[in-house]
Amino acid sequence: MSSVLWTPAPTVFDLRSVLAEVYGDTDTGRTRWSLTAPDPIALIHFGEKVRGIVEQFSILGKRIMMTDCGGVYRGSRDDIKSVARAAEAKMFDHIYDSFGWAKTVILDTHNDAWSLSRFAEFGGSKPTGGRVDRNYEDINNRWRQMLVAARQSGKNVILIGMTADEWIASQSGGQDKKSGRTVRATHYSPLPIKVDVTVRTYSQLKQGGGKSFLSVIEKPWMNAAAGGMILTDDMSNFPTTMSLITGTSAEEWK
């Protein structure tokens, strides 16, 4: 059975690229975890606190190229839309360009990127009328096309995400209350995103000072047994996480 139109299914896992999301509260090591992925790295951020972190990796020889796509959008909806469209075009231009030379592309944060796309489409955070499915059709298609290109490029794409307060619904009809915990901020995340791997980051103070970083594998892709694994400090990084999920060597993900 053979045909030039088809490709035989592989018998050995030999793919070294992944679409991953790492999310967590601020200052829990999301960017730090992402920068442990293989270089060259394209870091597309939106005024995030990357300075003070990237230097720790670049000084050791890791090749990192950066661009800031953040901005402040004020004025009428038409004014905001005009400026945001140019900024969104810059963002996608940099993303597509990075597929040609980077091994890892980091979007810090995808929530900010999605917010920029909404401003570019609506001149605000949401449309003022019409059907939701039609309102978001063009914006979703732009993101889907980018993510398809990302998978076809064979690059690692890491989407850094935010958290939001968890709310507990009142059982008595009263006011909802905060639980005191945070959860993945799904209400302003890109709808088309379906990642292979999801990791949540945490941090805690060490005795005697300093901070300890840890991560939890929430979506383990190929290895369900890796779900819920907690990795701490030197183990909390991209190569170790991917080795546990895929059953391959961490060296192959560096």
C-alpha cells in the first residue's frame, strides 16, 4: 500500500516541537520557565517585566531576540482601532518572521496579545453589538492561521498566561465571594488556542531568604501519568517537563 499523496505514520516519536501554555500569578517564574527552552528564542512581550530575567540567560550565552508590542490605546473607538491595527500587524509580522529563524517563540502574555487583537477589531475590549460568532470570526481566523503556521514551522511556541481570582457562587442568592485562590484566566484568552501542554507555576519563600520556583504539569499531552507532577527549582524547566511528558531525554529538548 503506497501513494505519493500520503505519508506513513511514524513508529518512533521524533517530534521536538510543542505548543505549550505556562500560566501563573505574577512573579512565579513563568518567563523564567519559558526561557529554559532551546534557543534561538524570539521573545514577544507587551511591556512585561522581562528585564532582570532575560539577562540571567543571555549572559550565559543563550541567544534571545526581543520585541515590545505593548502600547496604551486611548481616544474614540475609531482612533483606538487604527492604532491597535498597526500594533497587531507588527505583532503578527514578528511572530511569522520568528518562525524562520527561532527555535522557540514566546508570547508574554497571550492575554495581552489577545487584548490587542480585540482592540484592533473592535476599538475596545468587546464589540458593541451583533452576533458573537460573527464578531469574532475574523479575529479567530487570524489566530488560527498563526497557530497552524506555528505547528507547521516545527518551532516550540510557548504562550505565557495570566491568572484571575476564583469566585464562589453564593448558594443563598447573595453576592458571590472570592475563594482566595487564583485560576487560569480563561475569560480573556484566545478562543482558538488548543495547546499540547499546560503548566502552572508557583513560587514560595525559602527559609533564610530567597525564592523557590515550582511548576505543576496540568495537561501532559502524551503521558497521562505525568499529570499533576510537581517540579521544583532546578527541575522546574522546559526540558525536564517535556522529557517527562514524552518519555525522551531532557537533553533533546535543550
